[in-house]
Amino acid sequence: MKSTLFSLVLLFSVFQTFAQEAEKTFILLNEGRVIDTEIYQIGYPKIRNWWLNETKGIASNFSAHTSETGRTYSMVFIKGDENLGIYVSKRANLTDRIRKELKMEMDANKANQGQATNRSVWIQSKNMTVMVPDFKIENYDFRRVTIFTVPLDKMEAYEKIIEQSNSEDQVLGIVYNYIVYKAVEGYPINTYMMILPDKSILNYYTHQYERNLARKSQPKLLDLSKKARQLRTVVRIDHLTRVPNQ
């Protein structure tokens, strides 16, 4: 009996560990600048499809964006620690292969680079993230991105404030996409990336105005918003447009 009970407890523990790992979502972010945005937009879809095919079952999605600050943001989405490790271990070999197999596109990309690529890894903060039930990257061509830091000793407090704010929004019936990632490497670990996707820049600011109007008469929400702002030090705000034909 004791042996059976121990086996069940062990099995449950393994399942729980697997489930927790499976829930993790990572972004491998490549930030750069290009000389000609049009060249970047033309070449990227073919390059993306190549990577999607070669990393099937490892990477869940790829998405690239241009921005108003002139940066390009290329994102690889991966679920689970194991898949992250597999992807990173294969990346150098795959890079060598794509340079040969898509030589024309890769040569054009290299000639079009305006600066060295900055690579970073981020993990999604599930406790601070809210998304519409049918969320798909492909359905949103615009996203507002804010990269900011929070004092190391205030990170837990900040995250609780955002959790409370999201709960208050739900009570008001506010449903939107508010996606938060924390830096794993490439940025200080107290750095957050807040991604707010929408159909277009006009839709985003229209919906933001409507949300703020609904919150205006809620003292608790206003107080939480003020506390969150006081803890944030903004590194960058950028408006991203998804590269078409992905």
C-alpha cells in the first residue's frame, strides 16, 4: 500500500512539474536596424517559413515587425524549457544551413543590416498577462511595446499591483490583450516588456481611450495605476507593425 501510494505521489509530482514547464512561454527577441525596410519586409516571410518548417514541434511561432523608431523586432515563440534548450542548441547549425539554402535572401538581409543584432530572451509573466480567448498573433497587425524596469526589491509588489488591476478590469467587463514578459538574458532581470496588440494603431488608441474612460470613475483602479507608474522606469516605447504576408 505504501509503495503504491508513493508511486502515485511521485507520478503526480512529475505530472505537475511537466505541466508547469509546458505552461512557460518564451520569446527569443532579435532587435536590429535595417537600411531599407521594404527589402526586410520582402525577404522575411520566406525566411520565416523556412525556420518554421525546420523547427516544427520546437518553436510555436515566428513573427517580425518594423517600428516607428527604425528598429526591427523579430520574435521566436517557444513553449517549455526543453524546447528552449533544443532550439538554442540547434540555432547555430540551422543558421549555417539557411545561409546556404536561402543564399539570395540571406545575402540581401546581411547587406541591408544597419547595426549589429541585439539578442535577448524573455519569459511570459502569466500572472500579469490577460488575452482574449481566441488570441492569435496573426490577427493583430499592430502592437504597442513598452520596455521598462522596476526596482529589484519592488518587483513582487509591482506584479501584485498589475494582478489587482487586471482583476478590477475584469469586474468592469474590460477585455483586451495585455501581455507581459520578463527578461531572462540580454537585459537586466528587473526589465519587463509589455505588449499591447490590436488591429491597427487607430484601433489601439480608440480602445485605450474607451478603457480609460471606463476606469475613470473607479478610485481603486486609479490608485493602482498611479502606484504602478511610480514603480516603472521606461526604457523605450515603440509602435510595431507586423511584417505582412507572414
